[in-house]
Amino acid sequence: MPYIKILYASLLTCTSILVLHGCRSGQQNAGRAPNIIMIYVDDLGYGDVSCYGATQVKTPNVDRLAQNGLRFTDAHCAAATCTPSRFSLLTGMYAFRNNAAVLPGDAPLLIPQGIETLPSVLQKRGYTTGVVGKWHLGLGIGTIDWNKPISPGPLETGFNYSFIIPATVDRVPCVYVEGHHVYNADPADPIQVSYSTKIGNEPTGLSNPEILKMKADTQHSNTIINGISRIGYMAGGKKAWWRDEDMADVFTAKAKTFINNNKSKPFFLYLALTDIHVPRTPHERFLGKSSMGRRGDVILEMDWLTGEITKEIERLGLEKNTLIIFTSDNGPVLDDGYSDEAVEKVGDHRPAGMFRGGKYSAFEAGTRVPTIVYWPGTVKPGVSNALLSQVDFMASLAALTGSSLADSVGPDSRNVLPVLLGATTTGRDYMLEESFTFSLRYEQWKYIMPQKNGTPEWLKRKRIESGLSPELQLYDLETDPAEKNNVAAEHPEIVRRLQAELKRIQSTRKNRDAAQSYPR
């Protein structure tokens, strides 16, 4: 309705004025745009941290962000798996528009060349941008030669600095890439990678299970690196191989260096952690420190890393001019390919909280993730039940810096800055969730599009409820947050409305300006 559009526009204007005033009135960094740090955890579920209800494991550093920041109870990544979520986060575009799916470690760059991204938009506003951690959005064009400069990649998609692992920890190549080059590469020991045929003479999980630190399923039983078998085959590059147990320390050091190198000017740091993804290999100082085995231990390691970044910002006196967003790329999974006792030692812990499903799932736990906005002096501590999607971070952070997106940029991203900063709890009305089907949220309603093939066998083995069904599904999350009672037959008018909206989203590229941009 028109008056609601005017109200929301007024909130946007007022929020921008308040933010700019807050930045300019601070004693430190007067007149400077705020730094932005996004801590993007891997596979962290809604119930995996103590500020969201976990009791079997304590996360004091994440809790501190929540206690002194804004904690969201209905915030979502864009998809129930990692590559699609990361694609949407950085491009402001739903993953299905570019057929974004989980990539092998040698895939070409998924982000189309030449498009604007979240970091490139911030670059144009004077930010120095950096990515440290997991990439998993592809590198190069065609077949990658890991022994030569690797391009395009993060530096061609808006980042000034990058220190990454190419894909996931359970995939080859098991090397860091800094800028365009494999870190610590040895020209005398060239790297080879294959996802189709075995290469080199390295042992595999199938041929030499006796040397493994932990057993793995068949998919994860290819080349053994650091005592862990991976997806895919790799030969050479031994000097460049990572040691999994050191990864959190390496990323922490690189992130601190980036922060210190850019402390006198606005910066954006996308810190994409590898914890708590498999293989779960905490540093020795965290091993055995939880009651939940390795999965609990890497939650503790993730919390430590979060605290190290926060403390570094405070040590530098940047806390009142730094916005920190803490969130996750998809929901939780216990058994994801390695025998690490995550299932056996879970105890009373509920990784997804009260919600149904998890990673890969169309149910709420697939995308409803911990999300905290922390900005002392600007964002008041509290809890928000606003419906929030990570696809909107691009337009919202652009607005934070005084920019707006052109029609062709971030077509699915909307400016919800007042929601992020706590000025309103009026979030999205319609919100898309991607998994192996589409789900659509509207007010308290959750519609899951029928999927005729049902749950694939590999997903059944992970013991996660997929939400995939040939039947129409509609849930009333207000009365049934666990999605136990399908009420599609009782509310055919709601089903038709959500089907029509989903069809509209699928058929148009300009969702930001559509009628559903404002609450009804």
C-alpha cells in the first residue's frame, strides 16, 4: 500500500542520516565510512551456538557479539548449500539464475565476468576489499594450470586482496591461493589435479585406509593429504599442502594483517571460515575440549577465531567504526562423509534448534542460520524477528556507504538497511529459499514446491530430512515452527498466491522493484 511504501522509504532515509551522523560524531575515525567485516561460518546451524540455545557447547565470543549487538531469529542464507549461498551473497542474485551448484575444486569461476558484486560496489565507494578463507566459487577459465597465475578469481570480482582455499577442505587441491598464485608453490614439484581419473602415486583412502586419521565414505576416499582422504585426485605441490589443524590460525593471522594494513581507511573483509565443515580437524589445543567430539571442538575453534578478530578491532580502537556481521552459509549436518563421531557424541545438542531439516534441506533448518549484527554505539543491543535474507546484504551495505544499485546490479537484492541496524523489524514479505527445490516464505507461511523425484539416496544416508516431496507442502510457522503439519489442503488460496509469486520470481530478473518489495 502507498502509505507503507512511504513509511519504509522514510525509515531508509532516517537510518542513513543516523548512520552518517554516528560515524561523524565519534571521536575516532571522524567522517570516515564504517569498516565492514563479515564472518561467514561454514555449516553452522541455528542451534550450534549458546546465544541461540546450545547448552552442550559454550561460545562466549559469539555470545558477546549477540549480547552487545542485534541477534536475528528469522535470518536466512539464500540456499541450503554453500556455493549457491556464497554466490547470492556476493552478487545479490539468486543462485538459480546462474545454475549455481556445489562445485568441484577445479571448476571455472562461477561469477560472470564483468558484473558488479558486493566488493566491487564497495570498492567504488573507496573501500579496500579483502577475502580470507573459503572461496568455492570457481577459479580461472576452463582447465586450471595450478603452476601458473590463476585468473580470473577474487581479484577480478571486486577484491583487492585474497588469501583463499579454492573450494572446500574436503576437496583437492589442498593448497592456499594468495592473489593469483598458489601459496608456497615449488616450481620443481608441479601440481596436478583431476576429478575424473587417478593421477600420481599418492595413496588414497580406498587403497591405504590404514594411514587415515579418520575413515571416510567412498566419495571422500580419493587422494590422502595430511592423513585425510579427499574428494578428487592430486599429485605434486607437497611444499604448498596445507595442514588442516593450522587452518584457523593461518586465516586469523591473514585477517589480522589485512585489518592492520588498512586500519587508516575504510575496508571490507569477507572472512569465510572453513570451520565447522568436514573434515573436522581442530588445532591440537582445541582437540577433545568439548563433549561432542570433533564437531564440538571446531565450534570452540570457530568461537575463538571470532573473538580474535573482535579483540583485534578493539585493540586498534576501531570498534565504534566497524560493523561486524556474523552468520553462516547453510544449516547444520552431522554425518557429512567422515567418521568423526559427530552423530555418536551429539548428546542432547540440537544443531538446528527447534527447526526441521538441516544442510541440503528445504525445511527451515536448511537456511535459517545464526545472524548477528554488531556495531557498538550505532546498533542497539536486542533481538529482531524480522525476516531477513543474505541476498539483501549487497543493496543494504551499498546503502550504508551512500550508494544505490542500478537496475542491472544485484537484481534480487533489496535495501533493508533499517532492518540490519535495528530501526525496524519489518523485513521481507516474500523470501525465496533454494535447496533441491524452491521454498517461499510469506508472513508466517512456508510453501515448498513439489519435487517429483523425492530424496536422493546419498542424502538419505546423511540422515537429514530433505523436505522433498511430490506433494504440495504448506506450513504455518507461527503455530508450527517445526513444520510437522502440512496445511496445504486447508489453505488453497495461500498456496495459489505463493505459487504465483514463485512463478513471477522465476520469470523476471528485476525483483528489487517488484510490488512485493514492500510489506502488505
